[in-house]
Amino acid sequence: MARTLLVCIAIVLFVAPTVFARLHPEGVGHHKTGGHHKSGGHHKKRGGSASGSTSSTAVTPPSVTPPSDTPPSVTPPSDSPKTVTPKPGCGPSNLGYKASVDLADGLIFHWTVSGSNLDAAIEAQPSSGADQGYLSVGFPSKDGAMAPSDAVVGINGQPVTAYELSSYSAFSPSKLAISSPIVDNSSGSLVVKFSRPAEGGVKSLDLQGSNGIIWAFSPTPSFGPHTGQGSKSVDMSCGL
């Protein structure tokens, strides 16, 4: 009985797969080959293709600084007066003129160019020895020459006069019109002030260039022989 049962079980185990294979041939082949599952590689390939595609790179636009509402800073002009450097050969004036030049020891010529006029002064300080005598300054037709020239003369205690010198010993009233003539010795120095036009007289002046002047002085308060004299070229543009 037991042997018969074992034989039946063996027959079932042997015959059942064969019968099942005949009844379901497609299913058996499908599981055997597993080809359909292998085709999953196709899906992997597609996936690889998708993952290998070039991704777009985000472009950052350049930053732009918006305009500022704050106005640019502007340095205000200084209220301090500008320092004027005198030209070579010219110096400041202690009498209120724009320029001065030393003629000799204690003898100074001051001037300011006022439009077409020359405002001028000649000063004899005590060291010159002429502070109580007379002073003269002239404008010659030729630099360094005494005559012909227009000369302005100031004597201590007397009015200012202008002469035309035609030679070393001949003189006559000048045709040059002078204005604001003053002789002043209140400061201890003898100062002869006057104003003359650039045009007229023996020679017209170049108020923007160099002009020759002559000068003379004496410690005696009378118009006569002088004890000191000289000439100098003066750049009148220093007085502009």
C-alpha cells in the first residue's frame, strides 16, 4: 500500500511538468527565456540617453548700479584772497600801490596801472639823504638818456611841477598833463605822488611792458644841481 502511494507521487511529479508545458507552451518559454525582462536593458538605455542630455546653464545678468539721488559733491570756491607773486624785479608797495622797485639806497619808485593812466610815486627815505630836499623822476625818449624827457619834480614844501627837458641845462613847462600831484613828508620820508596818461609828452608809455625811467635827487629843497641820479628799466605790467 505504501509502495503504491510512493509510485503514484513519483508519477505525478514526473508527469505534471510535462502536461503543464504542453498546456501552456508560451508561458513556459516566457519564463525560460526571460527575454522580456532582459529588454529592460532597453529602458535603461533610454534612461541613460535622457540622463546624458546637455542641461541648460542659467546666465546671471550683469549687475547694474542704479543712479544715485545724491548730487555730486562740489568744492566751493575759497573766499581767501589769492597770493600774487610779484614778477622778477618787482616788489610790493608799502604806500598802497600795486608794485615798487628800488632805484637806489633808500630811493623807491611805486606805481599802479589804472586803465590808460599811470599812478606813481617816488619816495626818498631818510637813508637816501634826500628826505628834506627834492626828488624828480623822468620818462625819457631813449632809455638811460636825460634829454629829451618829461620830468616830474617835487620839492619839500612846494607843489609838484612837470618839465620838458630838451638838454642837460634847458627845460620848459611840460606838455604832459599830470594830475593828483602831492608832496608829502609826514611819514619821515619825502614822497612825490602824481598821475600821468600813457599817451602824450615826449614819449608814450607801454603800460604792459618795460619802460626806461630816470631819477635825480638833492638834499637841498630847491631845484638846482642834483647830488644823485640814475636810470632804470621798469616793467609797468607789474602794476596791473
